[in-house]
Amino acid sequence: MDFKTNGSTKKYVLLISIIASFLVPYISSSINIALPQIGNAFALNSIFLGWITTSYLLITGIFLIPFGKIADIYGKKKIITWGIIIFTLGSLASAFSPSGDILLLSRVIQSVGSAMIFGNVYSLIASVFPGRDQGKALSLSVGTAYVGLAIGPVLGGFLTEFFGWRSIFLFSIPFGIAAIIAVLKLEGEWIEAADDKFSVSSTSVLGLSLTGIIYGFSEITTIVGITVLVAGIVGVVMFIWLQTKVENPLIHPELLFNRAYVINNVTSIVNYGPGILTTFLLTLYLQNIRNLSPNQTGLLLCIQSVFIAIFSILTGKLLDSMKSRHIAAIGMVLTAISLTILTFLGETTSFMVIVVALAILGSGYGLSAASSTEIAVEYVEKRFYGLSSASLNTMRVVGQLMGMGVTLAVLNIFIGNASLNPSNYAQFIEGAKIPFLIFAILCYVSIYGYFIMGESNKD
């Protein structure tokens, strides 16, 4: 049933979204700061460290849309509740991992919970909050996510330096428990498509395709890697084709022919690609090459997330006077400029240059994140809110996967499986410039998409 929305319901939904929106990005951003220490603890190379980040993104990307669909059939509250529980258990397992392999497995568990949460939390807000309150609630939730990103590097650096990297995961557990308590206080359920059925074939093709693309990127220097990469791309095409043929598609064909929906998802892939790779590469660069401590690295990298938080919250006010697609376009321009600056990174680059680049990048993301979330629901019918929001989050993760895929490919080409050390610092820096350049070009090209999107239902 669709429980009547009242003040108490709104309060708890907003509280759940704030806690969840903080918790997941906090873990994602703070763990990157700890990667050098994790590598030392378990004797891991740069490629394996990359997979600690990439595996989380991969599993999340595979399951975001399926769990969005499942929630529409069985209930958003139910799926979000189980998602928070699984994510919290994954955090506990990560904190006590005895090896790199177990940590990798624990991160996979976390990612399943993350997909269950983020495949539905924004659509739950859209279902509960009407009119302009919806945009404000969404921007607050997105803004909180970037507060988590902002605090993550600082807190992660502090915890890693003084209490060890395991404390990053332990710190998140009380938040998970608080979110579980909050979601259990919600009465009723939100079910948008009880008569639909879940498509196993579509989910399988999507999962195998994304896995093939990322693995192919990471092994791009081998014949097997290239073959798997091509197979993954073909699989994505097959997935899209399947959505027009199966009885209960993960993505309704009507959305596949919605120009705004398609453009918003494609531009989100491009826009989110640089975020995770920038943090990953700069973490290794700052701690290994520039000899900053984890705490110092966290303080510097948090510049990006602070500006994301500020501008994503500001977007909630801008939406009252500007079109969401125009705000998103401005954000993309800023992202492209920041990546252009980072293509000039060198062994002695001024820290101030890096700070400026991160501030511009954060401003661009802040504008794009909240506005693209608004686009995801303002250009579609209410019955597609859950699917559209889940699709957008999936494309964001796919963008991050692409970013890490390109990065892993570059690292493989320039330094192979060797650990980062003074003998390959120069090669690492030259390789790091390539992902920045690729995504800068893609961002400049993608700006055009926002100007051919058309008018929304609210314009």
C-alpha cells in the first residue's frame, strides 16, 4: 500500500536519507585515504588497491537498477531496511579483515547494501515529498552525501594516522544502527509496481557486461583483456535491446526513448568518471610522491568535497529561479576546467594549484549532482520515479567505474604490477595525466547535451 504522507513520515524519511547519504559516501571517500596503509599492511600492489575501490563500485553498479525494480514490486522501505543492515555488517567484516582478499570480499558485501539503499532512497523522497519540497529534500539529501565526502578524507586521514585504517569502518557502525532504528519507525510501505515481475535475464546480462568492461580495462594490455572488454560493450548493447523485448524489463522502453532521460544518464556517466579517479590518483601521489601524511592528504582532498557540499545545497535554492538543465551545464563546464588544470600535474606542482583545481571540481560536481537528480524525476511520470532515480545512480556508478577502468588500464600500461616506488614515480605521473585529459575532453563535448534536452514537465 501507499501509506499516507504526514509530518512524521516526512521527518523519518528525511532522517533516513540524511544518515544513509552521509554514511555511504563517508566510507567511499575515507577508505581511499587509507589505501597506502592497507597496501603496506597486506603487501598489495597498486592494481589490487584499485580493485578495493573498483569492486565496490562494480557490485553497486550492477545491482542499483535491479534493487530499484525490486523495491517498486515489494516495497521501498523493506529493501532500504535490509540494505542498511547488510551495509553495516559489511563494515563490521571490513574492520576485522585478516587479509586483502577478505577485505575485498567484505567490500563486496558493503556494496550490495549500498545498492539496496541508493537504488531507492531518492525515489522514496520523491514519493513522499510533493512539489517544490521534493527539490529541496533531494538537494538536502544530495548535499548531505557530499558532506560525507567532505568529512571522509579528513576524518579518514585522522583515524588512519592515529587509530589505524580499521577504525574507519568501526566509526560507521553506530550510524548504521541509527539508520536501522529510524527506518523501523516508518509505518506503511511504498509499492509502485506490485504487479510487475523481476527480469533475471536483464540483470544477468547487465552484471556480466559491466564486469567484462571493467576487467577488460584493467587487463587492457592483454588479448584476453581486450576480448573481454569488447564482449562487455556488446553485452551492454544486448541489455538495451532486451529491454524492448522482455515482458518485465528493468528499464521501461518508454524511458529508453525519453530524450531527457537518456541525455541525463549519459552526461552523468561522463561527469562522475573523474571524481573517484581524481581522489584515487591524488591519494597515491600526495602520500607516496609528495610525502604527505594521511591526515594532511585528507585535509587537502576534502577541499573538493567541501565545495561539492556547498554548491549542491546552493542548487536547492537555484532551482527556484533557474532550470535544472542549465545549472547542470554550468557544473559540467567547471568540471572540465578543473580536469584541464590537473593535466599539468608534475612532481613539484604547487599545492595551491591542486587546491584550486579541487575547489573548481567540487563546485562543478555540486551543481551537477543536485540538478541531475532533479532532472531524473521532473522529466518522467511518477510511476517511473524509482526506476529513473535508480538509473541515474547506476550511471553515476558506471561513470566512476569507467574512470577507475581507464585508470587501472593506464597504471597497467605505465607501471604494471609493480608497487609505487621512486623508480616509477615519473611514469606514474605521466600516466595519471591521461585519465584527466580523456575526461576533460568528454566533459567539454557533453555540455551540449543539456541544451538539446528540451523542456521538462515543470517548465
